[in-house]
Amino acid sequence: MNYESMISEKMKGVKASAIREIFKVAGKPDIISFAGGLPAPESFPVEAIKKICEDILTQEPVTALQYGISEGYAPLMEEIKKRLEEKFNIDMTANEMVIVSGSQQGADLLTKVLINEGDGVVCEEPSFIGCLNTFRTYKAELYGVPTNENGMDTDILEETLKKHKNIKMIYTIPTFQNPSGNTASLETRKKMLALAQKYNVIIMEDNPYGELRFTGEDVPTIKSLDKTGHVVYIGSFSKVFSPGLRLAYMVFDKGLAEKIVVGKQATDVHTNVFSQMIAARYLKEYDIDESIAKSRDIYKHRCELMLSCMDKCFPKSVTYTRPEGGIFIWVTLPEGTDTLSLMKEAVEKKVAFVPGNTFMTDIDKPCNSFRLNYSTMPDEKIIKGIEILGELLKSKFD
Amino acid sequence: MNYESMISEKMKGVKASAIREIFKVAGKPDIISFAGGLPAPESFPVEAIKKICEDILTQEPVTALQYGISEGYAPLMEEIKKRLEEKFNIDMTANEMVIVSGSQQGADLLTKVLINEGDGVVCEEPSFIGCLNTFRTYKAELYGVPTNENGMDTDILEETLKKHKNIKMIYTIPTFQNPSGNTASLETRKKMLALAQKYNVIIMEDNPYGELRFTGEDVPTIKSLDKTGHVVYIGSFSKVFSPGLRLAYMVFDKGLAEKIVVGKQATDVHTNVFSQMIAARYLKEYDIDESIAKSRDIYKHRCELMLSCMDKCFPKSVTYTRPEGGIFIWVTLPEGTDTLSLMKEAVEKKVAFVPGNTFMTDIDKPCNSFRLNYSTMPDEKIIKGIEILGELLKSKFD
């Protein structure tokens, strides 16, 4: 049969993520890949998880294997709430929580609950391709707002909110942003919140990397500043525990709870119970902060090594961010360069990165930036890969 | 802030499932609950899963805990494909597969890919509340077609397809249907497929209970009859392995693959890898058919016991289905009865069931049927609960 005529309007324009296609190349063993976004596998607490699985399947196997409830596994929610109150200063008496199957599902659910086809979503430009695609599958109108080392440009954000009355949501990764590595300043965060209140829109604060700071001072989450319920916060276990277990949590004002829970229920009933129990016991019985500190050390070392190689090998006309945490560096080449075609040249030289257009609201427009990831590469590959990239860049821009 | 004005049109009309509210009552220890839909926990292969977890976390922990791909874990897909070809006669050379986080996610993804707001979905009347709610969250127009002991009434199905040009999909649970327990005959299945071809609509064949036959002869899946790609098949591990692990699979013509994979990617990136590995090893290293045979024995015994108690205790004016498998019996009272108010009386007498209106396209219309579940109750509770229900019914209809 002819499926083309059958596809919904909202899905017609959505294409497979370019990153996934790049992964197919980048996954080859002879390629040095800076294209990924995976946590370092050395950071997975394998022995603890093994012990916990045995305990769960000995002590409460039926709870782990039977249906659970849509909101989430209560003991895990308790552990997360404690952490959010103590470490993140988020008032959990005014908010509700739902455990979701990864941050992306949180973004999907919130979009489902808020967005009609044609409604507007403001995104940082550049932003995370995964969520941009989520918004596209709801036929949202995307409005990109440029970012700099202090986060979203709030003047342009206000102009955008003023101009487009269809906007219902601002999507932001304020800390160690994907792909830029930048962190929004406290001033930017306060301004964003004030604008959300003024124009009555919801901020979706996506914070998967927030605990991965390896230098500088923590900046409060936007949610911790929010007294009016304008912020929906999404935290994740993917970068601090395990992405394969698909665990994240959404925190939102009670007024949104019913629709988010119904949405979760109609989407996949509930999040994997066994995984929720593993995380709950890990938080209760082990020291996750110790494990996160280990990840931070790994990323600090790799980030500093990559930056020092870049300082040495990249031509002066090439600029890049110097992240204080997270797993990404954003590289900007002289204007007019198309990093998509540069990427193809780089792959021929056995180095992969993600071209910047991938992260833009308009993915068809050539982009002179690209994203580098340092979280999983051993030292010698970081050194070698940046050397190769440096030569390629020097052949063009020196 | 006022969220009401913020909620999307598609979510405005969707309410929390009545079953969930009933569960809150039914979960109390002094209630005999026939309201659930859970598999018997005795059927969970706990020891095998414990051994498998240990093996996985010893031999390939990083694969289990790291990100996976959206389509699914390849070794699990291989095992399922073999089973679908050998046991279900489904041609996997013409079809693609995606592993999803439970059948409901399969329904959600297919709806996302096909349905625009206002498009029509045909449902069996009664049908599974979970998927009806999924369709509602996409603002689909629901068209109920009555069912009988041979499945959907295909004359009314054809009338419906002829009349409503907006219909894009037929949703069916042809085998041991939830909530009726009925199984569509081969003739009904062939007719449904022919109508799908004639009117160019997709059949979503949801088959979570298909392997739980305890009497009578297997009927081929609609997907096994499909040579034109009109059927999307959803199989599940929830009733034959573990629901808590959230594992199901969608099988569809290659022409639908790109959009379904992109939809999965934008929804929750991929299904829990650890769980997929557990199921893959279980299928490879253990005998799932032996485990399923054990479940069948449990359900046969409980179903026969419940039916014999009903034969003894229920008044003659009350009719009910006699399922050949699955986990549900559908009870019909004299016309004009409202089983929602009856349910409240039953709960006062410490017995719970699900009133029939829950399973209808129009949930606000009173319904004279209700659903009984027998899969998790011990004998003495089945006997006692049916006795109490019988007395209540006799006080009204004898």
C-alpha cells in the first residue's frame, strides 16, 4: 500500500536524527568519534548494581516484575525529592513529580500536555536535536533565540515573546548546554523566569548535565527560583548513573499533575519498575555523590586535555567554548563555512563530530559551528583526533 | 498561574483512567478485587531472571547500562523474529520491527505516525481503556463497532468505514479480547483485512493475550494473513514474562519503518537496554513455552473455577462470555442496569470489578456490562467473591 498519504501531518516533516546517521559511521572501530553524547562507561557503578539486582530479585521480585503505577515507584520518588530539596533547593511541597523513561520522554509529555499544532516553542539556538525533534512531532512552531556564554540572549527572547503570541513554552538547557557547553548566568535565569511570568509561558528546564560541574561555582536551577509554577524541571539519571536504564524525573506545579499523569498513562503506562527499584536502592544504600565526583574528574581531565590540544592545533580564526562542566565543546569557524561538508572531509580522515546545522531550528541552513564531545575518548585518541582536525582546519583557515 | 488555559486541546478532554481510581479502592487488603488485569506473579521466572542479571552484569555490563539504538537490542529482535516466523507464521522478510516500552507505547507511536486531530479510529465496543485514551490524547474521533463471540461485527464495520471517510485505523484485540474475553473467528479476521484493504485503512492488531489459550484451537493472527502491509502487529512480554520490565514489539511493513523509528526516537530515544537483554537471554537460554504453559494452567483453573461459581451463584437473567484463554470474563446484566452504581454497591460488600462504561467510546453513557478478572486471585477468594456478587445480583434480578 501507499503509506505516504497515510502519514500524519505532524510526522511528515520529521526526519531521522542526523546524529544517528553519523553514529553509524562514527561507530566504526577505526574512527575517532567526537560525535557522541554518551557518559563514560567507567562511571557506571556496575558492582553496586549487580548486588542490588540480586537483592531485589531475592527480597521483592514480584514488585520489580509486576505492573507499577504511572506516577512512579514511591521509594525512588522519595529519594529524589530529598535530593532535590537538599541539593537543589527545590520546594517539593509546592510541586509534584513523575518518573519518566528518560528526559526526552519528559519533553514529549510536557509538549503533549501544552502544545497544539502551530503553537510556538522558543529554543536556544543551537539546542538539543532530540527535543527539537520532539517539538516537531507535535507540529510546534520553533523560534530560535541565540545564546552566548551567559545563556539565552534575553533581549531577543523578549522580542520573540512579544512578537509571537502563539508561544507557550521556552525550552532551555541552562547548565553545560548541549551542544554549546555554555551555562546561563544567574542574571539570565532570573530574566528568563521574569519573562515567562510576564508573557505567561512555561519554561521547560532540562538539566541532565547539572551535576557534572568540574570548575567554577554552581548556579541555582531556574526551578529553585520559581514561586509561580512557571517552570517544569526535568532531571535525569542518564549522565550520573546509567542511560540504558532510561530514568528521569519531571517536577512541576500541582496544577499540571493530572494531565501529565494521564499523558504518561496513555503513552507507556509507567516507567520500568525494576530500573526504578535499582536507582532507589542505589540512592539509599550507596553514595551517588562519590560516583558523580568520579565522573567529574574523568570529564575535567578529558575536557582540559581536549582544550589544550585545541589551543595548540587549531588555527587562531577558530573559536570555541570553554565549558565548566558537562560533556560538550562548541567550535565556531569563520563565517560562511559549512560544517556539514567539513564533517564529510573529517570522516574521510577518520575523525567524526556533529555539524552545527543539526542543532538549529532550520536544519537545512549551512552552519559554521560544530559540536565536539570528550566524555568517552581515551587520552591518545583525543590527542590524535584533535591533531587531525587541527590539520584539516589549518589547511582551510590559516 | 492558571494552567487551564495552557492545556492543549487534545489533552483537555482526557481524564485519568477509571480503572486506576478503582485500583486505589481495590488495592485495599480487605477487598476481593476482580478489577485488575495483572498477570499471575507465580508465572514470573524469578530465578532465571536473577541468574541472567548476574550474567549480564558480569559479562557485558556496559552494553546493559549505556545508551542503545531506537529500533531495539538486536539479539532480542532476532529471537522475537524467529518466534514470530516459526510460531505465528508472520513473514519477517517483508516486515520491520521496533522494540517498544510496552504495547501501549506501540499504540501511541502508531497513532502519532498516522492520526491527525479529527481523523477516525474504529474500536471494538467494548475495548481496552488504555488505548482508547491513547487515541483521545491525539484528538482522534472514535467509532465503536459492537463485538460478539466471533469478534467485531463486520457488517457494521463496513457501514462505519463507508460512512466516515476520516477513518485511518481499526484498533482490534482479536484474541481473548480485553475486556470481553472473546476471540475473533478466522472469517471475521479475513473480512476485517479485506475491508482494511478495500477502504485503505491500517489495522492495529494488539495481541498481548494470544499465547494464553487454555482450550480450543489457535486462530491465525490477522498479521499472518496480511500480504499488503495493512496490518501493524503489536506483541507483548507483559502477560507471558513480566509487565514491570515494559517490553513489547511492533511489526509493520517496511514502508512505515522510518516514521515509526523517528517517532520512537523523539518519544523516549530507545527502550530500556538492560530489560531487553534480560528478555533476549531468557528467550535464548530458557524455554519460554514451558513458562507460558504454566501460566495457561493457572488461568485455565481460575477461569473454570470462576465460571462454575458464576453458573451456580448468578441469576439466570445475567449472561457472560466463556473465554478460551486470556484473563477476562465479560458479564452482561438486564438492559437498563448501570454497572457503575452497581460497582459502588459491590465495593461496599468488599468486591471490586470494572464497570463496562469504562471500555466504551462514550464513557459517560451508562452500561449494563462489567469486566471480571481471574488471573491473580486464589481459589477461596474467587469462590467467596463470586458468592457475594451473586447475592447482590440476585437481590436485583431474581
